[in-house]
Amino acid sequence: MEKRGFKNHPYIPNSDLKIQNEMLKEIGLSSLEELHELIPEELIFKGKMDIPDAYKSEFELKKHIEKIMKRNENCNDNLNFLGAGCWQHYVPAICDEIVNRGEFLTAYGGESYNDFGRFQVFFEYQSLVAELVNMEVVNVPTMDWPQAAATSIRMAYRMTNRKKVLISEVISEEKFEIIRNYCSPHIEIVKVKFDEKSGLIDLNDLKNNIDENVAAFYFENPTYLGHLETQTDEISKIVHDNKSELIVGVDPSSLGILESPTEYGADIICGDLQPLGVHMNYGGGQAGFMATRNEEKYVMEFPSRLFGMAPTVKEGEYGFGDVAYDRTSFGHHREHGKEYVGTQTALWGIAAGVYLTIMGPKGMKELGEKIIYNSNFAKAELNKIEGVNTSLMNNMSFKEIVVTYENTDMTVKEINKKLRKHNIFGGKDLTNEFPMLGKSAMFSFTEVHSEENIIELKNALNKVLNESGEA
Amino acid sequence: MKKINRSNILENFHQAKWDEPVVFELSQPGERGILVPEVDKNIKEMFDINDLLPDNLKRKTPLELPEMSQSRVLRHFMRLSQETLGADVNIEIGQGTCTVKYSPKINEMFARNENMTELHPLQDDETVQGILEIMYKLDYYMREISGMEQFTFQPSGGSQAIMAMASLVESYFNDKGEERDEIITTIYSHPSDAAAPALKGYKIIYIQPDENGYPDYEAFKSAVSEKTAAFFIANPEDTGVYNTRVKEFTELVHEKGGLCCYDQANANGLLGVTRAKDAGFDMCFFNLHKTFSTPHGCGGPATGATGVTKELIKYLPKPIIDKKEDGTYYLDYDFSDSKYSVGKIRSFNGVAQVALKAYAWVMSLGAEGLYEVSKVAVLNNNYMFKKMMDNKWIDAPYIKGKQRIEQVRYTIEKYTEETGVTTGDIQRRMMDFGLHYWASHHPYYVPEPITLEPTETPSRADIDQYIDTLLYVMNEGFENPEKVKTAPHSSVCHQLIEDVLDDSENWILSWKIYKKQNNL
């Protein structure tokens, strides 16, 4: 019989035949095929998986992978203006250094003694984000912003025992889809309109929709489209007068210059950590956070683990452990715990913790300023191009701006394709997502962009739109 | 020099202990960790920052983040990393069910390349052909391993994959117009197999094990009905026992019109050996951060690659990755026109860098290598099982004398009765020798449990060292039980006084709360 397997594989010490035979003998067997005795013959797979032969040496594997991955065009070699929930920021070298430490990279479910550093670093991450949003309780990172928003909504639903949730319609379509699926079948979601002239929430529509069945109102500031929502006190009053929870989604990179939603009455804050020291990774850098006040009614509704400080039997020693562990589905209550808990995006919490530490208050302020200057400069400059309107909505912008193309037969997709010839990744197409904005795209500006980059974009866009014969 | 005799039990081990302050205590106002690119001069001259920020939104609350120079930030977090027992620095056998195996470093290098890290998820498909090719091919290999017809990489962890499966079940019956509200699982499946379907509104029915540790078939038979939406199960379960009658279970569910969902988070003992489809499952998922070697990262980022049969493809979250006739890859949003589609589970396209690492791992093994992985994982486990069971104080319930798959849930109940030393005590003492040790999910159905899973990556000597250390510690329980009960002694900190962790008046969930409570 043909000997199966891959002997002496570098990742598999006991794939050595001599050792294998000795181990088999030890358990009274003579071949690997005698293992898996519990699997019935009819379920044993007898075919051959159509998977290519291995690249046996690490060198050959490296050549193979690099050849494929070179077919990507990345945002360092091109000028990128895509954002929409995943943004190109500078990632400090120290963030990479720490998250790539083997101890963190390969840790998992150890205890608070031997995984002490993991527990402390998450306590610090929680504390740093708590400072940024001026709340007291932050959970370990969840999947992404949509997941954090969906869980915030479910928390409000459980706390208020009300089954309807209002959401500002200025929200990304896919975020809405994720929330909708996660809240189904228990929660009815109703969208609240926005004013197309100002980009602000339509307060009348909010008032018309809010009633005694409404658990919460969720909106974002800055909004998905980059506007700053200024009617915060009015919104907070409407929501709290109705004894509903106010949930606000926020881009953490704005909080060096913007007041946290806590200051205008948010009960739960959520957002994405990706801007804080995590590479875009084709979307693999997303990580959600949630924050509340230190009130038992909120804390006990978190589904995920929460790390807390504790004394040890030794005087003068810090310890860290799980707070209110039995809340979670890992506790004794299983499906009667809060939602469910499992692997999410812990490592990005470490990145965010390192990022907030290295940036400090001054770094976060300068970051916010650089972004707001850049986005408003771009808004003004791009508006000068014939056939481009960046002031469809007259509110102030942070990071994202909406660019509307007037008087062109080209679609946004076609315009972006032409921009690529200038090594530019143009803004996200909003044509289907926000049809009321006409033929629009959303461009994102962060601290990685310079004046020169923005002018380059302006010139390229002008050529694409206004110079006939432009390829 | 004479030969120095040393033991394979690390009696002199002490974990790194830095007594590191909490990061806020290290702040020295004025220090900077990194500088941000300055606002360009012309831009700054064009605007007044006060005009760009509405008064009521401008930050007035001081931001009290630490102020630290770069080397001090690095030192602090480096020290915390050293105080963490990652798989890179220990013999990972003690985190049973978690499949913590060697994560090859070359795969990390692939993921750190800017052709991975600096890709925006909304880039045009033409500009991301490399990563799409990787994900397309990985999907194909997953199909080969499972027998399923289409995978999605959106679910980004095992529990989210279970939630995704529960969502698919919901979509399927919404489409059929059938109201079914029960999901059946077992006590030895992962807690999320109950908790995630419960989130989606399903009533959870548990099947208890029979005397052999298999889910009780008779109880199952009476539980399955027209109300059964689906059956969620791991096989083997946490006990390492493979349910030999699994096909009868899935057939029974199908007879009543329900769906069968396979939790293959840990499929480490089954690659190339048996397939989900052949056992009658309609969907399954693989944790790429378990079986497929991508590192756990303290708990993510990760992927629960979820595969379905042809009939269920139309309910999958969008997009899936497909290939055009001209050989180019693309994100397909139009594969389904079903209004019952799940829609979306996670932002964008899941965690692409994890898919890349898993792809590289598969390509380093090939079909025969995957088979070797599973055979050796099962060999290692049964080798360990035999050696463990040779000790009279260690037992494992169910199917005496039969093999287990890739893990075993042991019990030291008799030992605890004899010595008063519990599995929790042993766990803490094992840390003094640099080893993890995991008891079980809650509640403990097996009394005084230990769950061990050697995977394919420790050597025979590693396994022997783990067992020798465990027996050494258990022996200490007879000779010096206090030493075991008061452990750890050589870990990073001493025993926690845990009361504050469950006391809402006193718990310290952030530095802000600590400062407030102590008027700092």
C-alpha cells in the first residue's frame, strides 16, 4: 500500500517515520491508517483532495506567494482617497513592533497569571479609549464598528425592553445590513431622514418617529458622509425626554479636537479602532469598540469580556482579571448570558492602546487638526474644478467630503478608472448608496495627504472631466 | 567540565516579572512619543481652525492620555509582552479545544508586506487581483476539504461563524415560509453553538450524552420535530469522542425538514480523513486561526470560514469571490437575487490577511501534508491519552479503551477527593513550570476536568515533558498540597483576591475608575 502523508515536514516534528512508528507501537498500532477507528468506514474520505502539491521549501513558497501578491496595487504606490469606514492613516513603527511580538501574536486563552501582560495591556487599552471618549467602561475589541453598533443597539433593547430602534439614514449601507441581520428578529429598525441641504439630521422626522416603543436612537458624528452634526443638544433632549438610550458612533481620530459624544449626552459610544494604529489590510484591520458609564445596568449588558484590576495576596502587586465573567456566554449561563462571546479582534486593541500612548494628547490634537485642514482645503480646491460641486451640503466636514459630478456623461466608476491612469484611487461611489446626492463620490483625506497630493488630485480630476481626448 | 544533569521538568522556571506600572503612571508631561506631519503652510493660512469647528463640538474637556517619549512607550509594552505566555515561547498542549499550534513565521512575513497591509477594501477589483486570487483558491481548497460548494470568509471568528450559520438557517426558513423555532445542540459542543442561535431567537434544546459520551440518540429522536430549524454540533466534541452515528442524526433532521450545521472550528483531526458533506451536513465552518495555523493574536483578528451546500449559496452574505472567463477575479454581489439573503455579516470582505496566511499554510503542506497534520495530531493525542491514563488518578469518561480524535477531556475527580487539590489548583501550579492548562467550559459536566490537545506541532519529547510535569505537580499534591493550593509562585503575579471583580461598587474597569475611587 502506498505510504500516505508528508514525512519530515518542518512544522510537524512527529512526521518522522521512526518516531511515528515508535509512538504507534506505544499505543498498540502499526500504521497511521489504524487511527480514527471511531469514524465509520462509509464516512472515511477515499478520494483525493484537489489541492496542489506543496511548495516544499520555504524559499519556493515565498516565491509563489510573492508572485501572486505582486498583482496587487497598493495605497503606498498610488495616491489613495478611499475611506468610508476604513482609512489610510500612518501606522507608527512601534505599533507594528508590539503587535508582531510573538508573545502577543500567539497568545490566546491563558490565565491572568501566565498571560498577565495580555490582561494588563487590555486593561490599559480599555483605560486609554475610556479617556479618549471620556467614559469609564470600554470592552475588549469587537469585530468592527457595525458589530459594535449592533451590540450597542441590542444592549439598549434589553435595558429598556423596547423593540424599536431609530437610526440616522446617513449610515453606510453595509453597516445597516450588518445591524439589520444582527438585530433580527427582535428589533424593528426605522431610519430617520436627514436634510439634504445641510447634511444634518431632520429633527422633525426624529420627533415624528420617536415613541414609547423606541429603545434607542443611533447616529454618527462625524457622519458617514463626513459632516459634523451640530444639533447634538437638541437630539439628546428629544431622545432622553423619551427615556430612550442615545447611542453615538464616532471616528476616534476626530477626538483630539472634537468633544466626545459623552459631553452631549451619549449613553453608549461605539466606533472603529482601525484609525488608531492598524493597517487597512483590505478591510482586515477593522475592530469595534463600545463605551459606557460605570453603571451596573450598562456593564452587565456587555457581551464581551471586560478586564479589571484586582489586588493579589502579595502587598504592592497589581493583578488583573475578568470582571463579571458570568454575564458572558462563557459563564455558567451559556445561551442565557449576554449575546455570545468568542474570538474577535483583540490584537487591534493592543495596537490602539500603543497608538494612543505614543500619540498622547498633543498627537491626537495635531492629527485631528491636520485632517480637518486637509479635508476643508480639498473641499475648497476640488470645488474650483468645472463640473465638480463639493458644497451640495453646506455643513462642516471632517475627513470625508462628498464630491458631486455635474455635466458629465461618465459614471463615477468610469471617472475612477481614468483617475487610476494617474495612479490615483478616487473616492467611493455613492451613486447607488445615496441616490439623492446625484452622481457623487466620497473622498477621504487624512494626515497622510499633503497639499501637493491634493493639488495632484485636483489636476487629475480636472483633466479627466474637462480635457477631451484624455484617455 | 562534568556533565550537568538537568531535568526535563522546568523546576527553575520563572516567568518574566517587571512589576510594570499602569501606563498612565508613566506619563511625564511634555514628552512626545511621535510627531504628526504638520499642516501645510498654505493650507494653514487659508483657514482659521475656529471656523472649521463648530463651537459646541470643539473639545474643551482636557484629554488626559499619557505623555511619553518613544523608547519609554516601547519598553513598557515590550515588558508586557514578555509577561505573556504566547505559543511561541511554550509547549502548547494545555489549551485544549483551542488548537493552538505553531504559526509559521514566513506566513507572518507575507501578511506584513505592503501588498497586503496597504490595500483598501474598496479598491477596484482590477487592482487587487493578488488577494482575490488567494481568497478564491482558498475557498476552492476549503470545498475540497469539506465537500461544501461555496465558502465565505466574512465571519471573523468561530462564534461569528456560528451566528452566520444561525442567520443562514433563519433566511432559509423565511424563504420557505416555515416557522421553526428550535435548535438542537449538545452540552459538549461550544457554548456559542447555543448562545449564537439563541441571539437569533431560537429556543435551545440540549441533548445529553449517553453512557458512551455520544449524544443520546433516543433523546435526539424524540427532540427532532417539525419545529426543529437546525442541529448545531461539533464532532468530535470537547471530549474528543467522535459520534459514530452522526449520519443517522443528520438524516433524522433532514427527514423532518431541518438543517444540519457543523461546528468545525477545530477540524484538526479530520483533514483529508472525513468530510462534512459526507456526514450529511448542510453547512460547516473552519477556524483559520485554529486548524489552519494563523495565530490567535490574543483573540483575533481571525476567520471562521463558512461553507454551504449548493442549495444554500443564495443566502450567503455578499459578496463572494468569483472568476471571470478571462481569468480575472472579482467580488460578486449579484450571485443571488434572493431577498432572503443574510446580506452582510462583517464589514468589507472579512479578514483578508488571515486568509492569506491560511492559504500559505495549505500550500506548504499540499493534500498529503494536510493528511499528515491530522494523522499526527491524532497520533499525538492518543499517545498522550495512553500515557495519561496509565496514571491511576487520571481518568477520562466514556468509551473505555477506544481512541479519541484530537483532544481529550480528562478528570482528576478521584485525585481531588484524595488530596483536596482541585483542577484549578493544578492549573495555577502548572504555570510555575511555564505551561498552560485548561479545565473546561462552564458548567463542568465532567468533574475536576482537564482538556488537553497536543495538535501536530509539539514533538514527542514536548508531550513527555508536559506529562512528566503534570505528574510531578500531582505528586506534590500528596506531599505538599499547600504548595499547589497557594500557586502560582513563579508566574507573573500571585493569587488574585477576586472579590472586587464581581462587585459593581468596587470593580475597576479602567484607570479612570481607579483614580476616582482612590481620589488620585
